[in-house]
Amino acid sequence: MTNRNNKTPEHIAIIMDGNRRWAKKRFLPAIAGHKKGVDAVKAAVNAADDLGIKYLTLYSFSTENWDREQDEVGALMKLLIYALKKEIAELHQKNSRLRVIGFREHAAPEVGKLFQDAEELTKNNTGLQLNIAFNYGGKQDILYATKKIAAKLAAGEISEDDITEQLMDDMLLTQGIPDPDLVIRTSGEVRVSNFLTWQTAYSEFIFLDLFWPSFNKQTMEDAITEYGNRQRRFGKS
């Protein structure tokens, strides 16, 4: 299939799902799937960079993921630390910028410090912006933004007429990032799982029947091709 409109999304967001099922299918422990999933992250980032995507947002850890078995959560945090230490220099070398979206105050100090250092190192880069949604929840994002708006209203800093969609955009954790044009979810599940609830109101969705560790550059290219053959109407018709 060709991309008849030659449209490349500016912003792709991905719900990376299926690491544990990928491992279970191969009679491996869950952490093996997560490790393989890190390879898929690198493949997705490299593909986005090669294909001219400006923003890539990856749903790495939700606010609900803390409810998993503590051994698995601990292993995931160690894997995150390892991946950040290993890959941040290459991201910087490629002129990519890293930004963390989420409630990072709940992260372990070492994780928080790595996030801060990575953001500081890459803050002036002008290539692909990689957004890592860590300890993120769409409903919590909206609630947090609403509380900030309410505080401004109570302090007399704004009036009711000042409460607009743009103001909400400015209060969200994704402030300054355009809404996703395309959301991809792997694993065959057809739901958004509390991801960018406000921001995806008019995004195109593609649900893939493959587990995240199997994601590669061809997967990304195929998704972009499908996106290019759709007509985005934004509710106008």
C-alpha cells in the first residue's frame, strides 16, 4: 500500500503493550520480555528519527503499573536505569531531545536524577523530541491541570472567561507538545489505558496484533502508510 497523501505524522504516540505475553509465549520470565522491549524502543526511536517524525511519545510506565508484583516493578526500574545510562549519550549525539512526562516525584532518587540529567543534557537539541511517559495517567493529568486552574481562579489571577482549551493545554504535563497525530498500540488490545486522554481527542488510532518486542522499523513504516491513507476530519464531516 502506498501513502497516497504523502502525509507523515508530526507526532506519534505509542502504547507499548505485550512484553509479558511475548515472554510467556516463549516460556520465559516476564523480565525477558521487558528486556526485549527495550530493543524495540531503540528500534522505534531510530525509525522515528530516520522517517522525519518530530515527536515520539512512549507510554513506558503508567500510574497503575505500580500495582504489579513488586519484584517485577523493581526489575523494571533497574532496566530503566540501565537503558537510560546506555542510550542517552547516543540520543544526544543524534541531536535528539528527551523529555519526561509524568509524576516523577514518585520515582526512586536514582531514576529521578537520571531523568533530570538526561533532560538537561539534551534540552537544546533540535532533532527528534522523545517523550517518555513515566508514572503517567491521562485522568490524573487532567485532574492536576484542573487543580492548577482552580488555584489561579481562586487567587484572582484569571477569570472564568480565561478558562479555555488553550489554557488547559498549557496546564497539562504535555505543555508545549503538539497533540499526537497517530497513536499506535501493540498486543491486539483495543483500548487507550488512560494514555493522553485529553490530547488524543482527534488522533488517529492503529491497533496492531503483535507484541511490543516484535515492533521494528517496518512496523513503523506500515503504520505511517496506513495513517497517510486516512482522511482526518477533526469532527467537521
